[in-house]
Amino acid sequence: MSVLFIIANRSPAFSLLAVLLCALAFDTQAAEIPGVIEAGASQNHFYIEPSYDGTMAVLFGSVDRERLNGKPFDVAVTIRGPIKPVTVWKKDRRVGLWVNSESLTFEGVPNYYAVLSTKPISQIAPLEERKAYEIGLDALRLPLKPEDDSHPEPAVPQEFKSALIRLKQTNRLFVEDQTGVEFFGERLFRSRAFLPASAGPGLYRAGFYVLQNGKVVGAASAHLRVKKIGIEARLSSAAVDHPWLYGILAVILAAAVGSGASLLFRRV
């Protein structure tokens, strides 16, 4: 029996409390380790225009080697966002047809996730250490949507998680680059990640980590925002704020264009 997986994005409904808790946890981890690393982005705002087909995010930073006692270290950079629920469907082949047989909804999946590092992630730190900071696709936390508030978070079947990661990788939305961090001199480093148009507008969080002896010894963060402007922004707002009116106008416009084309070719 053959098996096929597909994914479907849902509307980005967030829990304010969950977002605040995640931000607090991230900032607490970074605050626990004093100034080993300073980092940021060369540009924090990107705008979606008619010709937009993606953008390159350039991230940079500086590592204080004196605080590391001159010992070897590695750097890893992650970029994630926007966060939204995603449904993964499992399809089975039955009577010659592919049909949906089972689905799982993941809560809080980054539509885009990239990890860039000075060498392969598995050689930098063990999985358990990387899970605490979600460094690497194998360490990425992809929780399932709970049935209700009284039930604990269910375990994630590996086949669904693997399918989600594989499909995101196919669409260039999940990326691992083991040579994506480049050093210039003793302190300065730079990394670049391409955000495809399909990554979408919204808030992105960049995390910078210094790792030594398999442990994170320094961390910093930065934010990037991709925003629609012009006609794209107005159309997007109309579709969200007035979906019925937007749909009716779209049908009317399609009918008008079709009728106009028919008359034009009829005269020709």
C-alpha cells in the first residue's frame, strides 16, 4: 500500500499568552549568559511589492573570544516565522485512487525555518542541548493541537512530523546550511538566508548561538518583519476584513474580463 502526505495551512490564530511565554523563555535563555555574542540584521524591514519574489536576509554579529578563553567554538543562526497551525494529511491509495485517510494538526509551526552554522549541526552539540534552543530540524518543536485544555499535549507520530519537514524542505521553507556562517577575522561573522515569497509576510525571529564543548554558552536575538505595501496590502486587507464582498467582487471582475475577452475575439 502506498502512502502520500500533503499539508494544509490554516488561518494564523494565535494565543497571546503562548506568544508571550515563548518570548519570555527565549529572552531568559539569552539573558542567563552575559555578553559573549552581539548580533543583529543589516535590514529589519522588508516590503512586498508587485515584483517581489523573495528577499535575502543578511545577519551579522561579533563573538567575544576572550570570554571563551581562546578555546574553539561554533556559531549557529536560526530564522523562523511566521507561526501558524498546519494540518498534515495522510493519503492512502484505495481502489486505484488517492484518498485522505488520516490527518493531524500541528500547533505553532513556523512557515519558514532556517538554521545556518559553521559546521554540521550534529557535530556542534547533542540533540538534547539543541532541543532547548530548537537548533536544527531534528530539534524543532512541532506540538500537536490539543483536543481541549484539560488534555496534555499529545505525542507526535514520527511519520507525520517527518512528512511535514520533508514537504517544507521541498518547498524551500525549511533549510539547513552547515556552512552558512562565515567569519571575517577573529570576531566578526556573517550569515545569509533567502526568504522565498512563499514564506509570506509577518514577523520573523533570528536566534544567534555560540556553542562550545556541546553547550550553548552565548545567545542573542533579532527580529525581521516582512510587510505588504501598495495594492497587495489593500487586497489582502479586503480579503481578510470583508471576505464575502471580496469574493463577490472577484467573481464580478472575472465575469467582466471573460465577457470582454469574448467580445474582443468575436469581433476579430
